[in-house]
Amino acid sequence: MAKSLPDKFPPAEKSFSLYEDIEYQEYWEEPGLDRLDALEQHLITELLPASGRSIIDLGCGYGRLAPCYVDRFERVVLCDGSLSLLHGARETLGDRAVLVAADVTRLPFKPASFDAVLTIRVLQHIQNLECAFEEAHRILARDGTFVFSYHNKSNPHRVLRYLADRSSGNPFTLESVPVWATLISHHPRRVGALMREAGFSDPEYCGTVVVNALANITDRLGRKSPSGASWAQLMGRLRIAPWLIGQSFSQGGSELAPGDDASEILACPACHGDLSRSDRGFGCSACTRMYPIEDGIFDFRV
């Protein structure tokens, strides 16, 4: 029986396949998580541009967040390392999105291909944040919007656990630490420094936390916004939420690349060479690698 969350990392060379054959949608259907899902979608919808030409959802999974953007951009690209999750996204979205299998640290896109990049609940699986931020900046056009999330190493729960038993990783140091088998926790100061080095503006945060006992009361009172929305900005500004959703903007770089067809923005993830399309898939003119198209999914996993 498939699991709803991965319980271990795959080998480093196959790290993109972490969620292969994982029933991730079942995780978000568990009791109580529907409120967190609603809160995240509410915040992400507010943080993304109201409209744009091209967006990519890195680590899109089965397309959980597609309602936040699918009707707001002319071109929508969903990217994940798991073919099984991308098949789920295709069932949800049909031909409304281009589906690409790839590693978020080796992306198959030309520079400045998107005016918005979204990566939610992905960075907690990545130790090499430098590479992830550099790739996000490379494919993002000048002044483009980057919305992302990560697990906050310095949240009060982690601090109290450390002070109680000193066994959960020092939350006062900047290095990233594993919290459990497949979750890596990052410090906001380190994230901010790495983003500036990659060419992003200082991020502004919202915090995502839902107190179910309080939510039960506000539900009965007929609240109009998701539980947690009213204090999300404060939790983010103080950086005390266990999960932080950040918004940043690309500085420098190029104007948005032209191209109406999705294949015009693709490039070899191994060498960034130009690609030619055939019945078999895409071939790189520089390194001669071939990338197949399987069931409508462009497979660029190296």
C-alpha cells in the first residue's frame, strides 16, 4: 500500500524521486489538514501576481495549489520529480498546464522563462539551498515574483524542545538540520542571506499555523477567511511560525523571454544546450542527451 508521506530519502542521484508512488493527496485529506491547506492556498493566492504571462510550480505534486494560479497566467508549467504525482496533476488539470518531470536543482528551462516561480513544501527536502535559489533566479525574469515556503528552524516549539533536552538541534545556529527522516529545517537568517546572494530581494513572510481548538470556535461563528489568516502576517514578521511562506522579487537578470509555445523555453538541464523535438522526445544539440515524452509529460530528470 502506498504511503501518504515519504519515510526516507532516496539515493542522492535520485533525490527528485522522493515522492514517487506516494499517495500525497491522502495526506492533505487527513482530518485537520484541510484547514492548513485552505490557509496555505489563501496566502499563496494573495502573494502571487493577479495576472501574468508564465508561472511554474516547482514541486507541484498532484496540483494541489493549481487553483491559486491556473486562471491567472497565460502559460502554466507544473514541475515535479515524481511521475506518479504528475499523472495525478494531469487528471486534475488536463491540458491546462504543461507537465515537466525534473530536479529543482537542475531545471530544463532557458533564463528568464517565467515571471512567477512558486515552490511550496519543497525546500524542506533540500540541503543545497544555494543551488535551488540560483536555479529559481536563473529561470525568473527581472522583477519576477518568487513565492516559497520552508520549515522554520527557529520557531518557538523547536526552541523549547532544545532547551528541554538539547537533542533536537540547536535552533540558534544557522546551519540547516534534519527534524525527522525527510524534513530539513532551515534558519530564516540563512535563507535570507542565500537569497540575497542568488539575486533576490529580502523576503517578506507570512506564518502558517492553525490552532484547531480555536478554529472550531471561529468555524461556528461563520468566519469568512481561513483559520490562521488573521495572524499570518504577524507570525511571519516575527518569524515564529513553524512554517514560513515567503515572497521575494528577482533583482537583475533579463526581461521575460519570448515564446508562445512551451517548447521554446526548454533547454537541456545537463548543459543548458538547445533542444530539438522529435517523436521520441527532446534531443540536446550540444551533449546529445535524449529526454522522452511519456503520456504527455516531458521527462527531463538527469
